[in-house]
Amino acid sequence: MEESRLENFSAGLSSIKIESSKIKNSRLLNLSEIISENSPVFMKTYGQGSLATVSIRGTGAAHAGLFWNGININTPNLGLSDFALLPAALLGDVEIQQGSSAALYGSGVIGGAVHLISKPVFIKASDISVSMLGGSFGLLDGSLLALFSNEQWYVRGAAFYRSCENNFPYINTAKFNKPEEKLVSADYYGYGATAEAHRYFRKNYIVSFHAWHSYMHRNLPPAMTGADNGEQQSDSSFRFLAEAKKIFPKSSLKARVAWLNEHQRYENKTIALINKPNTQGIVSEAEFAGELFAKIKMNAGINYTFYAANIQEYLKQRTRNQGAVFLSLLRNFDKLKWKTVLNLRQELTEGYRVPFTPSLGAEGNLWKIVSARANVSRSFRVPTLNDIFWQPGGNPDLKPESGWNAETGLFLSQSDSAKVFTPSASVSVFSSWIDNWIVWQPTTFSYWQPLNLQKVWARGLEASSELKFRKNKTESRIQIFYSYTLSTIEETSALLQASLGKQLIYVPQHNLNGILAFRWKNISLTYMQIFTGKRYTTSDNNSSLPSFTIGNTVLNYDLRLNKITVSAGVRVNNIWNTNYQAIAYRPMPGRNFSFSIIIHYSQPNQQTNN
Amino acid sequence: MNTKSKQQTKQFSLRNTLSAAVILVVIFISGCKPNDNEPPKGAYETGVFITNEGPFGSGTGTVSFYNRATGEVSNNIFEIVNNRPLGNVVQSMEVHNGKAYIVVNNAAKVEVVNAGDFVSAGVIDNVGVPRFFLGIDDNKGYVSDWNSGIKVINLSNNLVSATIATGGTGAEQMAKSGNEVFVANLGGFGLDSTVAVINSLNNTLVSTINVGHRPQSLVTDANGKLWVLCSGNQDWLNPANDTPGKLVRINTSTKAVELTLTFPSASDHPLSLTTNAAKNKLYYSLNGAVYETGISATSLPSVPVINRAFYNIGIDPETGYLFGTDALDFVQNGYVLRYNISTGSAVDSFQVGVIPGGFYFK
């Protein structure tokens, strides 16, 4: 019996799965770039290698959960994650789940969630690959992946090192005569490793262990309008997760504990400022899944999470205790090919009255290949530790944000992959209300303070379609994603009436992505195009950044020598040399290149790609 | 970013190419005037300039111009005239010898324009963390810099010719009295409590005067005295270190502190000292209100003249109105409100750029 809440006890939500096989030849990318290329989700990025945060369904970075094997790894001080710190080499499968799943995962999962998943398969196999990569602007990257498995063991490890000068030329439109300049102080380097081991014992016990360490040091370049302040930042993450599971014939019992540590060092030489925020988290969870009645499956569990933050501006170490009880009920209507899921969750956070969080979802077949889904859910977000404790401004009187999310959609899918043509498509509409939205506001005492200021209504439409063609040695795929998002301020303070009804800043209304992939024998060519619509940069929508379109392309050749495959790849980013900014006055690189060689040994022979 | 009208055109053209095409056709029909955006010469001869800091981090600051005669407001005038943004965090502006000197803090520069038409006339680089400009004579200007003190600028070539250490840290506002320049050593991101006296003839530090913690603004009055407003220490990490603000009067000849008025509470941190045209009244902001005091007063007023918080205040010497800025949420266009000080009531208001923080009355 499968146990993942995401997979089994969720219905009616839309998600985009990016399997590890899709990104295995793209080790250059980080999670932010993977999401940009493979989904309509907008990544707010300050530049190549720089801070990148996610915006799902018109919400902010703190309204999306980032889960590592089911553990929320958003930092407790900010409630968000920098997706530029997660390189492809360390990732397994990525699943972007749009829509609130707070009833499954708790606080902060309002716009959606990004899940990083690694799944053990207990069959005899070994797989080793080494990649070397070089590219424009002094990019160097090397990574190593190794996997060994049999009927009892699944052991996987990955490591990477990367450095980049990142001194690309750009037109500085903010300067007199618009000179071409080279970006300064944008170099970065980082390394990291992950390891996981899963042991399958007789009598159906599985014990798993995951470890993650990554480090990234970045110099932070000035905006076009600013001067170099000698800013630099380094981020170090340690994550460990241990899990034990017992599988019974019709049920399973699971316990897990994770330890998370994030350490950052930020320095601004101009103002002689050094900050060293350090946070730790312990997440423990126990879950029981089983059959309640003949047709109803249940999953019930408890969670206890402890956070501690050592941040100078908090005056002293601050901690948070939170717990949750949750229950999911799944009813399958086999004949109708429908399933319905009810999720209930009550989170308890020290010092807060957290709303009871239910969700109800259903999905199933309508007619032939047409299926439908719908979901209604409650969501909430407890103030972050910064919101409460930061001095000056930290506000202990904040209420949790709370919201409702409703969505429905249709999807077409053909499960028969043996056919020459495999089409699939989906369309969803959603509407979310988020009340008590927390915004930091200036006070009359010349500092900023977070307030439950706004009510935000985010609604929109998402559509995607995919067509696969497969015949003999030819394989091609066309994939299109589109999203339309209106995310407007419906209530705010009397002073800010100019923002009423206006789109949130840096939330594009339109996003359109396309992927065209073609394979003939050993050669594959992939083209990705990303259109990002206009983004407002002020809350009264008086200023905006223009839309932009960029195209990336990857050409790959596989040389097969028995159990070894040598893949040589060329990647051209921003092939049309678009001059664009994702964030105002943050330059982005023009056309740039990278070359990669991946030597891949596998046993048994797993030569199929994509 | 751009001018509002330009911005709207841009927005339309981005929405879809069809409407862009329509706009293009309209432009062609109406006859292309390439210099449509350029104002007639001398458009900014008399009026009030408002410096808008611009969005923090990645934005650009702007300058707005308020025409007293017509009540018209022109926003983003630098970019309209010069077709490029000013840069990140526009801190202050000063007019000297027909040139306006716009201090762009985070871009570490001072933009120089002709004060009458705002056409770019150069840029002063290498000024550290610049805060304010003060014209000394035809060939010389001072820029206060949190990093190094005072940057001496050769106004004929806009180059830094010397640096004067101010005997303290975080050089902020400056005031000239005879051949001497008084500099508030605010402390920058740290703490200081001195005013530096600089001999502007030979660019040397004469002495420093102890005032109170964080001298933030200073003005000279009708009697030639110097008033220094000290904000007091605000230690967020240890509130026990907080000290109250002080209003200090200095004799500019003897350099002696003649009067110190200490605010009652350690949480009183006044800001934005300014004066009226006659220089016999002083104004400052404190705890969300504006207070007025005469230059012969020996105690601090307890009742405000305007009960409202402003991001910064200034007094228009022409009309006598108090100009106060409201930066709202700091990520949208702010407002300037005009107040009749004698009645304490608002006259009118107008929209300017993002985070309006400074004035120059011309």
C-alpha cells in the first residue's frame, strides 16, 4: 500500500510533474530555472545564480511550501526558500502542485507547493554518472551521481561543485549614453552533496535515511541604478531525515524525524553590516494509513515541529513549537472511476489560534478520455519568526493569514503509451481569497512593522497540453503551458486606496511556456520558450516592467558503448539574445552557451531517455 | 520608472500588438514630433522640486516639479528630459550657480543638471555614500559622505579634488555661515554626537562641537545662530541604550553651545529641522506630529501645530506653506500635502513619485 499523502490522499488539485529523467541532462540548472522552463509558474529572480523566489497562483514567496521528501524546508525566519540554492544535480523528481494543500501540509501552503521527491525502487541496478560542464562567463560545473540497488538496498548519492564569474555584458540603460558594461561582483561558487539509503527488510520493514548538505557563496551585484556595496552572501544548509515504515497487508505505519539547519552570512561592506542568521528545525511525524471500511481508505497522523532561530535582531534565541493532527479519508468509486478525498487538519502553534483546515476534493472520469476534478480547501499562514521577533518592528499581535481556495478543471489523458500519438491536456480555473495578508509597512517611528493589512483575491486560469509522437527511432513532444492570473488587493488601509483593486507587484498576469523536443536515434534537440507578461513594480500599478520572451535550446548526442553512454550536449540560453529584466534594473545575461559531457554507466542497460 | 504617460503607452503596446499598431498609426497621423516630451526651456525656473527616493533595492528615484502658479505637477522630470533614470535612492537636491545637484545615494553619484530645464550637465562620481550637496563658491561644492566625511568637488570639471575628514562619522546635513561650514556628524549606521566646523577657504577641519546623539538636521536662524536637531540614540537591540533627542543652539562665532533643549522621553526621536523664510521660527517632526518653536524660546513646545506624520517636511519661503510628504506603503507613488501652518489645516495635496523625501524651493 502506497503511503505518500501527496500521491494518495489528494484529489482535485492540479500538478505538474517534472521527472528526474527530464532534467538529467540539464545539470546546469537550478530549481528556479527548472520550474521556469517546465511550468507556467513565475520565478522572481534577481539574476543568473542570484536569489530566486517562487510565485504560484498570484501569491507571494511565503505562500508556497517547499518540501523535501515531505518535510517543509522553508526557513522559519522568512517562511520561504531561495530556489537558486537547489541545483539540478541534487534533485530527484520535482512536482509542482498548484492550489492550496494546507489541509495536508499545514501553514503557508496557500498558492501551492513544490515537492522534491526521491523514490526508492528495490530492483537490482547500478547507475553511475559523471558530468563536466563549462560555459559562458566562466561557468564550471562538475557533478557525480551514483546509485546502487537490489532487492534489499537502495543507495544513492550525488555531489556537485560549481563556480561562475558571471561577468556578462549588458546595456546599462540607467546610465548616461546607455553604455555596455560588464556585470561586476556577481561571481559565485558552491558545492553540495546528498546521500540516501533505504533498506528493505523481510516482514515488510523499510528504513530510510536522507542527508543533504549544500553551500553557496555569492557576491551580490548592484542594480543598474546603484553602486557596488561590496555585498556578499553565503548560505549553508544541512538536512537529515530518518524514516521507518512497516507495511501490513492492508495498512502501513510510518514514523519520521528530520533535522534542518540553515546558516547564512550576509555582509554589506559599505555600511559595515554583517548578519549571520542561523535557524534549526526538528520535524517529527507519525502516520498510519489503512482501510477503514471496505471502500474507504484513511490516513491519520500527528506532527510535532520545533524551530529555533539565532538572529541578532531577535535580541535572543527565539523558538517555536507547533504540532498538528491530521486525518484524510479517501473513497474510491471504482466503477465510476472517481475518487473523493476529505482532508482535515488542525495545527497548533504556540501563541496562535490557527484555523481548522479542511479540504474536499474529487476527481474522476467523465467520458472516454475526459476527466474532471474539483477541490475546495481552507488555508492559512502563521506569521514567520521575522514577522514576530525582528527588532525594530516585529509584531507579536499579528493574526495568521487565512484563506479559502476553490478550483475545478478538466483534463484529457490517454494512458496507452504504446500509441503513436499521445495527447494530453488540462485546464483549470481557480479562485483564492486570502485575508489578513501580512505586509510590512513603514511606521511614524521610521521603522517598518508587519500588519494584517490586506485582503487579496487571486484567481485565474491554467491550461496545458502535451502531444507526444513516437515511431520507430523518432520521438517528439510538444508541450504548452499557459496561465492567467489576477491577484488583486481587495481591502487595505484607508491610506492605501490607490492600491485597491490593483494587481500585486511582480505577479505577471500572463505566462506562456512551450517546449518542443525532438529525438532521432541518438540525437535530441529541445527548444523551450518562456513568455513572461508585464509585471507591475508599484502597488498603485503606475510603473511596470515590460513582458519578455526568451528561448533556450539544448542539443544532445548520445554515444552508446555497451553499458556506458557518453552524452555530449550544447545548451544555448536566451538564444534570441533578449534584453530583459525579471526585476527592475537587475540585468540578465544575453545569449550564452554551455557545453557538457556526461559519462553514464548503467546496469542493467537503461538507455531510454526522456 | 518611466513617465506616467510614457508608461501607459508602453503598457498598451505590450498588451497586444494590435493596439500598439493603432497607437503607431495615431502617432503618424498626428505627425511625429520627436521632441514632444521635452519641455520648453526654463520650464523649471521657479517652483518646488521634490526628490523621490524610489523603490528600495532595485528601483530608481525621481524628481517631481510643482509649479506654484498653475498648481501643475510634473513627475519624473529627469528621465523625461534626459531619457534615462536617475538611479537608486535619490536623497536630496540643491541648486547652486544655475545648476541643480541631485544626490543619488545608493548609486554613489551626484547628477548635475541645468536648474532651469533639467538637461543633464554632468555627473560627479566617487562620492562614497553621498547625502547632501552644499555650494561653496563658483568653483567649489561640498558633498557629505557617510564613508569619508566631506568630498570637495571642483565644479568646473565635476571631479572630487579633496576629502575632508569631519572628526566623526556619517556626515549628514551641512550649513554655511561666513566662510565656515557646519557638518552634522550623524553617525551613519553607527552613533555620533558631534558637529564639525570646516574652514571652507582651505578645506580643513577647525574643530568639532559636542551636541547630542545623532545630529540629524541643522539650520541657521535670523540671528546667525546655528540650530542642530539631534534625534537621540535608538538602539533596537538594546532599548536601555536609548537617549532622547535634543535641540541645540550654537553660537557660530564662539562655537559654544548656548542652549540645549532635551526632549522629555528617551523614546522621543525628532527629525527634519527646518525654518521659515524669516528664519525666526523652527519646525520639526516628532512622534507623528509637527512642532513649531521660536528662536528665542527656552523650552520645547508641548502642543503640535500639525497633528500628522510626514516622511519629511519643508517650508516654502514663497507661500509660507508647510510641505509634508507621505510615502504611503513605500511601493507606490507618494503624496505631498500643503499645510497652512497658522490654521494647522491642509490646503491641498498632489501626487509625486515613490517615497518623496526631500524638497528644494526655488
